[in-house]
Amino acid sequence: MDQLSVEHLLGIKYLKKEDIELIFKTADHFKEVINRPIKKVPSLRDITIANLFFENSTRTKLSFELAEKRLSADIINFSASQSSVKKGETLIDTVNNILSMKVDIVVMRHPNAGAGVFLSKHVNARIVNAGDGAHEHPTQALLDSYSIREKLGSVKGKKIVIIGDILHSRVALSNIFALQLQGATVKVCGPTTLIPKYITELGVAVETNLKKALQWCDVANVLRVQHERMDIKYFPSIREYTQLFGINKQLLDSLNKKIIIMHPGPINRGVEITSDVADSEQSIILNQVENGVAIRMAAIYLLAQQIKK
Ligand code: ASP
């Protein structure tokens, strides 16, 4: 397979195992490129990309932008707080106005689940979902799996536990789909109020005891509590959350093996993870960020290959 089976990157749910393999193979090449003295290739000189961010972002926005620049694409950036969306313009109108400037690919982050799917049905451009509400964040899950593969040789057969606010996390859902597609076993661990009821139907086991979960896994992917998506209280206090579900050095050292620690960022140091764990040699958090650029270069490059000029 040398082409993606999809026209848009809307979610891991729509991908085949072979798509993930192709993205990883392409990312291997781009990772080599971005470690050269000249970190740029001319591949997308004829492609224009709009980065539309209707929700805040640091890592993802910079990572996409850098990936696009490394591929020599022309880019325009838009963030909702400075735009006419505030003046009452609809999403389709906003995007169609941008597309009339001859844009080929739209990278979009949006607070509403399904925004990317909706847009892909109404506008004439390739859409990349950079996070849609609590739904999916496909490039994050791809870079997470890619980082596991880099560290452990493969994802197949590995045991991964995702810890924390599973209910409001798009990283969790995309990771579950991606890891299972590649043959990993996934568990979740967190307060029962933050674990969706449908989770077992996805073939994911629930472990509420953090130490048992860590004892079981090869890799722990630690999530932030998504306060911005909560309108009620899901647990009594941050202090209690940290006591029951926070990862600290003492806990890690009490395990009879060395597991790998991941976090998609932003980290709330001292809440879900302590600094001595986040910065330890067991942590691959900064490798995830580095790999994000190669993965996003690969995804955009492969989508752009399908555009007939
Ligand atoms: N950066 C990730 C996201 O956009 C994780 C997080 O915000 O906690 O979903």
C-alpha cells in the first residue's frame, strides 16, 4: 500500500492498520529529514494549508505549522479568538471564504465533536482533525503509538494503561482505536465518574486501583483532568485525585519493573504526575513532542499526494 485509504484524516476510527503502517513508514523518513542540518524538503511547494484553530492549543498548533513548513507548503493561520466567528459567521461560511483563496488542506481544531466530519461533507478541501471536542485527536494517537514503537520495537502485544479523565479526553478515544488496531491490549484507570459507561464495549478493561494498573502495564499514558469540559464536580478535590490517581516516583519505584511514562501535555505538575516522574528517564514525553512533527509531516504529505493539480 502506497496511498492512504481515506481522503481526510478525521479520526483513527476511519483508518485501517495498513494506513497506520504507511504513516509510520513515511514518518521514519521525515524523522531522518528533520534531523539533517537542512531540515526541509520541497515536497509540498504547490500546496496551501489553512490551520484553523477554534480552540486553544500550543503543541499541536506549533507542531502542525512546523510540519507544514518543513514540507515547504504555503500556510495561513487562523485562531477563532481573533476572527469573524465572534461576529456570528457560520463555520461553513468561514471555511468557504478561506478556501476561495485556493487552499488545498484544512487542519482544524474545534470544540465540537464531529466538526471535522461535518466540514468534510460541505467544503472542497482535505480535512485534518487536530482535535474535535472530547471526540478524537488522530495525530496525537499516531504520534503516541509511533513513540511506543520507537521505544519498545512494536506496539503489537504491548499492554497500555490510559490513566485519568477518560470521559472528556479525545486523546483517550483515539489512542484506544489506534492501539487496538495495532494489536495492543488497553486498560483504563481513573475515578469511576470519569470513565464512560461504553468503555467495556470497546474491549477496554477498567482498573480502578492505580498500583495494580501500573503493575500490569508496559506503558502508562497519563492524562490531564479536562476541567474546561466539566460543568459539574466529578471528584471531591484535586488533593484526593492526586492521592488516588497521581503518579509519583515512590509509586513507580515500588513496582517490580520499569514502565514507560507518556503524557500528551499540557502537564499539570503535582496533580496527575510529579516533576520527578515527568522528567525521569522512564518518561518519553519530549520524544512524543519531537515525533509529532514527523507524524504530522507524514499525514499531510500522504493526503497531499492524492490531490490532483
Ligand atoms: N493536548 C491534548 C488535547 O488537545 C491533551 C490535553 O489537552 O489534555 O486533547
